[in-house]
Amino acid sequence: MASPKRKRGLAVTAVIVAGYVAGTIVAVKQGYSFGRSVPVRCRQGHLFTTTWIPGASLKALRLGLWRVQWCPVGRHFDLVRLVKEADLSPAELEFAAEHHDIPVP
Ligand SMILES: [Zn+2]
């Protein structure tokens, strides 16, 4: 028989998982993409690509579409934000593709 405490723990886990799934679906619908090479911009405006897999990250603190990570362009830690590919010019996309951070999700 499951105790009320364990049931509450399961409910909290379910809510967190549902939040991740819902957040990812909303972000994809808004035009954001996820995967091995997605464009991001740090607070200082540097563009680069990174590996961004929703719900799975070893190297970054996650804050929805924001997270704190290493910026390989300015060589500093900063808040970076997912960028929609559609919002970038071909030159910006090319610049971002040339600056990929370490390939660890
Ligand atoms: Zn930067």
C-alpha cells in the first residue's frame, strides 16, 4: 500500500515531467528548435551554436529558454537564450555555426 507521502512525491515528479514536455511543445510551436546544433545568443550579443536537449543537460543551469553556460565567442560565462533560426540572417547563421561550444549536452 502506498503511503500518502510517496503518492505526493510521484505527483510532484509527474508535474515536473509534464512541465518539461509542455514547455518543449510550446517552444517548438513558437519556432524554436532543439538538438545537437541550435543557435543561441548570450546577454552580450554573441551568437554561437550549442547542444540543447530539453530536460537533459550536464553543463548548464536551465531556466526555460534561458540558461547559464560558457560563451565560446566572448570566452565568458553568461546567460544565453535560444534564438529562432528564422530570426537570423544567413550571415548570422553562418557565424553561429562556426562557433560551437563543447559537444557535451
Ligand atoms: Zn558572449
